Amino acid sequence: MIYITRREQFNAAHKLFREEWSDEKNMEVFGKCSNPNWHGHNYELFVTVKGEINPETGFVIDLKTLKDIIRRYITDKLDHKNVNLDVDFMKGKMASTEVLAVEIFNELKTHLGEREVTLHKVKLVETENNFVEYYGEQPD
Amino acid sequence: MIYITRREQFNAAHKLFREEWSDEKNMEVFGKCSNPNWHGHNYELFVTVKGEINPETGFVIDLKTLKDIIRRYITDKLDHKNVNLDVDFMKGKMASTEVLAVEIFNELKTHLGEREVTLHKVKLVETENNFVEYYGEQPD
Amino acid sequence: MIYITRREQFNAAHKLFREEWSDEKNMEVFGKCSNPNWHGHNYELFVTVKGEINPETGFVIDLKTLKDIIRRYITDKLDHKNVNLDVDFMKGKMASTEVLAVEIFNELKTHLGEREVTLHKVKLVETENNFVEYYGEQPD
Amino acid sequence: MIYITRREQFNAAHKLFREEWSDEKNMEVFGKCSNPNWHGHNYELFVTVKGEINPETGFVIDLKTLKDIIRRYITDKLDHKNVNLDVDFMKGKMASTEVLAVEIFNELKTHLGEREVTLHKVKLVETENNFVEYYGEQPD
Amino acid sequence: MIYITRREQFNAAHKLFREEWSDEKNMEVFGKCSNPNWHGHNYELFVTVKGEINPETGFVIDLKTLKDIIRRYITDKLDHKNVNLDVDFMKGKMASTEVLAVEIFNELKTHLGEREVTLHKVKLVETENNFVEYYGEQPD
Amino acid sequence: MIYITRREQFNAAHKLFREEWSDEKNMEVFGKCSNPNWHGHNYELFVTVKGEINPETGFVIDLKTLKDIIRRYITDKLDHKNVNLDVDFMKGKMASTEVLAVEIFNELKTHLGEREVTLHKVKLVETENNFVEYYGEQPD
């Protein structure tokens, strides 16, 4: 069993807020992250899959395949977009790093499908000072 | 003469567009950077000043002073904000990295005022793949 | 269960030595790390906590809370200090990266107290070429 | 139990190909990584060992010892070399990041021998966008 | 006048040697960089152009244009290639970082042609410990 | 004319203070940087030299030569040392980044001597948030 990780990036806007709350309540709970006119980040996404090495190729998975799946189902939907407004799999959800990481994991799990590798981890870096890691429902 | 640089950061939303243009024209010229619902970045700002070393302190300038000026006049206005909508010195201007760097330089020049150091350069990093440098009207 | 990590930094002096040993013995065991007049590092501290996402906020923990605890109990005591001489929770202990990481973990565990998250890991980076990770007494 | 990691680097050439395949078949499976005249990377190698802290030294292991073993048995053989042609422990093997990480792990396990620490993980970074992690035959 | 920089990357093999010299002479002058079976690097290329801001777009140059030129004429020819053997503009030249930076500058100058911006600098990073900068025949 | 830069590092302790001042006065002027028991940094030193390319080797200067000079005269004296107490060329001087950069430049200029390259710049990085650049008495 070996683990391989692919990094992708996306630049997106978001805010943290609940529509049913006043601006004051949102500011109290979410601070500057609730700025009504949005703010944004250069997100870094690290996707880790695990599997056995194919003796013919030396690969666990062709990284080009993994890259194409990440781009098609995740980063093409997020890059130069608004996480709250533009992203199908985030509709009606809080646009926190935690929730975004979970939803990315679930999307990837679906779209990886039956395959020679298993999705192991999604790591989502929001700034150089904070990141989130999610291993699916049964944490490692 | 010696050069000292302070790094600060801000996370902001923006888009590239001209109001008088259609969405199609904006998309044609600015591509995905014109996404109507905004996108965003973790910007890194490097401010370089130059001067002589004060023999008593070994400093060109107390970096705390420089940091306070940058935060008060620049990054507190930009961090967790929308560059197009929320920032007084960007009102009515294109929110490109180039224009933002020039305006930051001009704001800093004003607020540094008469002092032991001269503003030398503003470097503004938008993503790991592109950045802008501005030295004022008489380039170095 | 999801994992969230906050990075903080501190710049500190230290040395590796045992008072009851001669300078020669200290040099033999600890090499240049035992320089009698100290040396120092820009330490990077990564604190990882784990918990469930609060559906109302999308947070595992408000990162501002986590940051405040780390700064108050850990990095404010270490930043611009001497690890061997100035830090209450390091008194009488070896100032190695390993011991410092364990003591930081134990301090954080105490000061996080009963809370919605559990302390998962402390990662302490001493230089770009070495770092230590500690998961508490029952390693993960 | 505490984990300590040492980073080393090496600059090497390699290609992905199977001699018994035609250039076309190799290009089809391995893409540009099969360029007949080789290509290369600045590899980063992170070696993690685990053990108990020695109360006399505060060390899990003297990092100088770990560094010397990594250099002698691994990076001195790989640095400024061709992974496919010049490296004894890679002879007859696919020069993929996955296989290289496994072989480095196995070499290190042998040469660390009976010692106060156990080899925990080898992480091998090929580019800023991909890396491999291997924990030995019983993954963590 | 403002300066904008685009980063691109390429992974390539090379060696430093003179065919008319013996292996011993090459080893004496170039050390391990002359390994007959090649070695390689993850090169980072920073291309800086300068010009005036277009008031309509806020751009000095559309970075997509700059990226396309760099990729078409430079990095597509270098990425996953052998600098000594595979690259038309390096034929018959020493594959040192210095010479490669100069040749990249000259190629870019030709292919940028008459345009709203001027090529200012090529910075070529070979490893985290060394890089070369070239400003054309009249250095800045 | 081409510019080549070598990076070296050193981990050192220092403090900012004037012996003839009280602790209170030192604290007032230098803040936490005057901690009596020292603090420290992982310094990064970038040394840039300029010259013509030697057509036989493709080198401006053999980087091994440059590295050996930097290590012998600069970083071996600073690494795992106290800048205020242990470094011959800093005796009696303020241990600020500015002064240290100037003194390193002057030492290197002396020890490079008459040679095929000229010392162009010393860049000294104290933390990820500040660095100093010095070009000698006639700034570039």
C-alpha cells in the first residue's frame, strides 16, 4: 500500500454568513470573514489516494488521470468562482474550509468510482496559516 | 544606502470588468477573471524602503513603524474585503494587480511622508505564478 | 471527524547542553548545538485539532479561539525569548525540538480543556531540514 | 512515542519506459515522462523515524546520525545521477516515484538496522504538484 | 513604467561537459555535474516584462499572451526534455544555467517581437540554492 | 553581464541593545528584540555576483568556489553562534539585520578579492516577513 498526492489550486471568493441572521449577528460569529461584499483566497488542494503499485507501470495510478478527475469535477468548478454562489456541490452549504473539504472529498469519491486506488485524504489549504484535512467518514 | 522590505498579506475578492461593457465583451477581454460573482486571492505585499543606517539603533527604519503604516493605510482596508467595492483608494479604478500595485505605492508614499527613508518599491504577488513590481514614476 | 491546523511562529534562542557536563562533553554529544553563547531559530508550530463540524457555523472550532490559546499559552512565552532560560514550562528540561514539542502539546492539552475539539498533533519545525511530530501519549 | 523527520535532496535524471515496448507504446502509457533522452527533477526526500525520547539528551535520535545514513546509503547514490542507470538499488526496476520511494524505504530499513528508532515513513516529492508516501509493508 | 512577472516551470535533464575533453578533465572542471548519464532539475523560470498600464484593461500585457509565448517557444521545448540533446536553441551550447538563461532571454526577445511591453529580465532557478538573472546585453 | 546567486543559511542568536542604555531604554527602543537572554533566527543569505560567461565552461564563476568562500568567511562564523558575542567581524557593532548585511558584504568583497566576478548584492532574510538588501557603497 502506497500513498500518492496530487496538488491543484483554485482562486475563489467566498464569505461566511447565514442568510437568516442579521449582518451584526454574522459579524459577531464570523468576524471579518462575513464581509458582505465577499473576500477570497488562493486555495491549495492536496488529494491523496492509496493503492498497490502496478508492476508493469510502476504507478499506483496515472497522475494524469487523477489530475483530470480533480480538474473536471472540482477545480474547474471552483477556480475564478464564488464558492457560495457558483458551485453546484456547495449550494445551500456553509462555505467554510471544513465544509468545502468534506464536499470535495465526497465529490471525488463519487467520481473516482470503482478503481485501482482508494481516496485517502483531502487537504485544503486556505492560507499559509490554516488548513483542513478530511479522511471520509471513518477517519484514519 | 540600504534596502529593507516588509511583507504583509491580505485576502480579498475582486473581478476584472468594465461596467459599460457587456458580459460577453468582458469575458472576451478578461476571461475567467471577469466572473460576475467575483473570485479572490491571498495577496502578498512586499514594501521596500531605502535609507541610511542610523548608527545608534542599527536601523534604517523601525520595522514596527513601517508595519503599522502598511496595515493602517493599506492592508486593513484590503484584508477580507472586495477590491472593487470596499476600498476607498480603488474606487472607480480597474482592480488589476498592476493598478492595485500603483495605487498602493501612491498611498504609501503619501502616508510615509517626510521621513528618514524613501519608498523604493511595491511588489504585489497575486498567485505563485505572477507578480507586479512598481518603483514610482521614475523607475529605478 | 475532521482535522484543522493552525500555524504560528516564534523566534527563539536555545542551546543543547547538560550543566553537569563539561563543555567538552557537551560538544562531543551535542556538537555545535551546544555553543555556550546560544544560537537560535525561526520555529514554525502547527497545531492540529479534530472534531465534528458544527452545522450552524461550518466550523470545527473558531480558528480565532485556537489562535488566541496558542498565542497566550505558548508562542507569547517563546517568541523573542530563550527557550532554556525564559520559558516557565521548559524550566529544568532539555531544550531539544522533541522535548519542546511534547511540552507544547501538554500545555495546549491543559489549556484547551473540555471543548468541542480534541488536540490531535503538534508539529514543530526547527529548520527547513527537520521537524518533530507528537500525538500525545497514545500515538495515532 | 515521537516522530522526527529529516529532509534531504537530490537532483537526478530518469525516464519511465519498458525496454520491451516500442517508443510508441511507451509514449502512449507514460507520455512525456518516457522521453528517450531522459528528463529530471530536484527530488525532496523526507525520512521520518519514531521512538522514545532519551531523557539524557532530549533526542529520539541524533539527527547527524540519521543524516549520515540517508546520505551514505541513499542520496549520495542518487544525487547528480541517472535513477535508471546509475543506482545499484534501482537496477532493473521502474524509475517511478512510487517504486523509488519503496526502494529507498527498504534500503533505509536495512541500513538503520537495530536501533533506538524505527523507520516510520518515506515521503518523496518529485515536483511541487506530486509526492508519494510509503510506510513499509504494514501501512500505518 | 511597471514590471510584471510570469513564472513557468520545466523538468529537464542535462550535464555539463565538453566533448573534446576526457571524462577525467570534465570531472575535474564540472564535478558531479558532468555525470555521463545525466542528472536533472525542476527548473523555475521567471520572465519579467515592463511597460505602461493600458487604461482600458488595467493590464501591462494580458498574462495569458505572455504565458502562451513562454510555453510555445521555451518551456514546451524544455519540459521533460534533455537540455543538451533535445532543445533546438541550445544545440552546440554549454547547458549551464547561465547559458540557458541567456538563450531563453534571446528567444523570448525574438518571439515577443514589436509589442506594448519590453522584455526586462529572465530569472532561472536551478535549485533552491542557486539562480541566474539576465537583463539582456545592456544590463539594468 | 549576468548575475548569479548562491543561497546559504545560518541559525544564530542575537539581541538588539546598547550596553550604555538601561534595560528600560533598550526595551523602549528595541522592544522584544532586546530580550536580555537573547532570541534567534534561521537566517537566509543570498549572495549575488555578476560577470561575463566564460565560453569554455559556461560559468560566470564555479558555484563551488563561491560557496566555499561564503561558508569559510561568513556562515561558518555565524552558524550556531551568537551574532553579538561570537563573530569577529561583528564585534562592537549593532546586531541588526541591516548592519549584519553590510558587514557580510564588506567581508565578502575583501575575500572575493581580484576575480572574474564582482560582488553585486547581499540579501539577508531574517524572517519570512522581513529582509535587507545591500549593494555596497554605490547602490545600484
